[in-house]
Amino acid sequence: VGVWPPAVAPPPRHTPGRGARGGGALVAAMMKATSSSGSLPAVPQPQATANIRDESAVCAALARLLGPDRELCDLTFVIGDQRERLPAVRAVVAVRSAPLRAMLFDEKFRDARQAAIEGELELPQWTPDAFSHMLEFLHAGATDVDAGTVLELMQLGDYFQIDELKSHCKAFLAENLSAETVSTLLAEAVSFNDEQLRAKCKEFFLANARVALQSPAFCALPESLVCELLGDNALNVDEWGVYQAVKGWSAAQPRQRQRQRPPVVDGDDPVVVAAAAAAGAFGEVPDATASALAVPMGPLQCVRLGQLSVEQLRTVRADGLIGEGALLDAALNKLDGREPPEGRRRTVCFAFRFDNAAKGDGVQLTEDRQVATFGKDNCVLGDQLVPDCGQVYWEVLVSSGTNAYVGIARKERIDVQRNMGSGGGIAFRGIGGNEKWKECSHFEYGRRISRGDRVGVLVDLPARSVSFYLNGDFLGVAFDNLDPAKRYWPCVSNNAGEMRLVASPRLPP
């Protein structure tokens, strides 16, 4: 009969002082080390604690609570007008959000607390899509959100005091501003008292005012913010665009519109009538029954009437938003040949990033899309349309390369798999030659550049021109026959090199 476990001879004992592996050898080695260094060698000490972490597994397990393991949830949120039911774990949302904890457990919120005890909590003011993403973030620490939902998700993060969620949303929105959304985000920055986000949104709004003023979100801004934006000299739009923006904003306000009698031009004063007629500013003098909409005066006062043409003044008068006295002053000043009031700053820095969706195969972009590396002779476009009102300026640092072009291009014309010269761009070529290129034709221009130089681009679509600068020095107008009816985008190309967008370059004189 076999025995289990089988008998195994124990390993031989090592008696100190016997053999090369005995304790005597160890003592001898220690004595040798001591004699050479003067002290005993350090003996490694065991760690007091073991650092054992598996955070990803915890997040994955919590995420399953909203999916296959939702039967473990003990709370249901009823969200939106459609009363969509979203499951959650009471303890998780309570420890992640102080307001939700209060709603679930604080006696001050008796109705909400009672509803939560019964297992349901109604929050009709939010959309189910955004709220479900918030719950996913609370449970799993991560969520993938459609760009159109990020703003409401940021509002949820602010309302429920989920700072990490709010911070992530704010960073995404700040890096993905557009002329259509900047007004909404600017209003949120003001309400959050976030000066950093406010400053970034305002700078973007001013530079892209032509489109931003036409967005529905602009009409929802408070009067004080409208006045701040329209009163800024850096607003990149002409005065007629400012007036149209004020008119649209006023029409969208929910206040009760009342008719009021405007100031009446003295029709018996021949000097006044003759001056107005000579200036061509008005048609016939209106009678006393003419009326105007009662609109806030603050935004209207931002319109610099002296910058408007005679025909534009006629249209303003017909709209009835501005009193006859102010219009008459503007007309008389034109008649007398007086200098118009200070205009808005025509040249503004144009902020954009390189576009991942509009580049050649040999172009690699950094994560922030501020730096482009060219493996072969390809182009990359900017992600913002060049404004067709006023002057815009930007700079590109040419770090390296063998065939550098900087300029603009039309998306429907440029071949991004080639350089801007042969690909159909409008550019200054400074490495590989010193030339100006316009859709495959080229002429000598400027001077050659060195690696590390800054190339500035000044586009003035109303004047149909594009000019270039080298380290701040004006190289001259390259072309004065651009088509303002066409759409242009910033563009660069290079070969075996790197180009970087310059943040907030110094504007040319």
C-alpha cells in the first residue's frame, strides 16, 4: 500500500563552518566587506505596505450597473418631457454629487427625498441624453459624448457640482469653438464667473464677429454683454454689420413692444430740411405720427452712425429704431465733410488650428493641431474660414523643411496631396525659392527665408488683397485680385520639415 504523501528525505542541513556554502563563508564575506568599507552592508528591509490597485476593473464593474447589471440599481431618475427612466445606484450618485446627496437624504428636500424613498426622482428640466451621460460619468468615471451634448453636460456638471465633469466639458468646448457656438459658451462663462473661459470666448467672438453676430445664440445674450461686445474696437465687422446685429437682437427680445413717438425733424426750418436733402440722407421728412419700436438704447448707442453710408442711413431711418436727431447729426457731419468717428480696428489676429480632415497623407499633426510635420510635399488647411470682412493676420513659424509655402487656398481648388505651388494655392514660397504663387502661376517676390523665421499673412478680402511679412517686415502686396465671393482657408505646405502656428502674434502697423 502506497503512502501519501510519499516519504521524501529532508534537505541536508548546512552546519556553520562546513563547506563553501556554510555560514562560515557568509561570515567571512561580511568580515571582508566590513574591512574594506568600515561598516556592514545594508540589508534590504521588507516594504510595510503593498500598493495594489485595479481602478479600471472597478470602473468597468460600476459601468455594468447601468447596463447588464441594472437590476442591482435602487434608484430611477425620470428625465425630460418624455419621462424617460434612467437607473442609478443611490449610494454612488450621493457620494459623487453633494446636491444629489441632499436631494436624496436631506430633510430640507422633503418632496424629493420622499420620491427617492419610493424609488423615483423626477427632473424634467434636463434632456435624457445629457443626463444619461452624466450618470455614466458618475458611475464609471468616463463617457463618450456627442459634441452637441457637451454644453448641456457642462451645465449639469455645474448644477450638480461635479467639478471633474465640468472641467472636462469646458476644456473640450474651449478647444472646439465655432462662430455658431461661441455666444452660448460666452454666456455660460459669464454665468459661471469663469474669467479664463470668458476671455477666450470673447477673443474668438471678436475675431469671428461676422458669422457670430448672425447666430441665433447671439440674440439670447444679455444686454450688458451685447454692449460690451459691440463697443469693442477689435470687433471684426463693419458698422453696417453692427447695426444689423442690433436690429436682430432687438427683434428677438421677449419684452412687450410698445409704440412711441420719435423725435420729429422741424419741417418748418428750411436750413435743416435743405441740409438733410443736400446730404441725401433722408427722403421726405416724416410726419409726427411716425413711430419706432421701443428697444433698449444701450446696444443702439454702439452703432457708429458716422461710419455708415448715405444709403445705409436711409435704411436706418426707415427702420425707425434710431431717433431722427442722431441720424440728422450724422447726415450734417457728412455734408460738412467732417471726419467720421473712430472706426473699429480693421486688423485682428486670426485664430485657427490645422484641420485633420483637410491634409495630405504625408502630414502629421500634434494633438493640439498647432504643429504640422511634413514627411513629403503635402498641404494642410486651417479649420476656420478666412473672414470676408476687414483685415485678418496670422503667422507661421517655419522650423525646418526644404520647400515651404504659406498662404491661403480654396478647398474646392487645392490638391492637398501636392504642395501649394503645383496644388493650386495662393502663397509665398520662401524656402526652395522666393516667389508668390496663385493657383499654379508664380512670379518673383520677397526674399528667401531661413529656418526659424516667422511668415505673416495679411488677408483683406474687401480690398481683394493678400500680403506677406517676414519676421515683421512687410514684403508688399502679393495679389490684389482675390474674389470676395469665394471662400478661402489658411494653408501651408512643406517637404521634410515642420511648421508651427504662432499664438497671438504682434499685429503689423
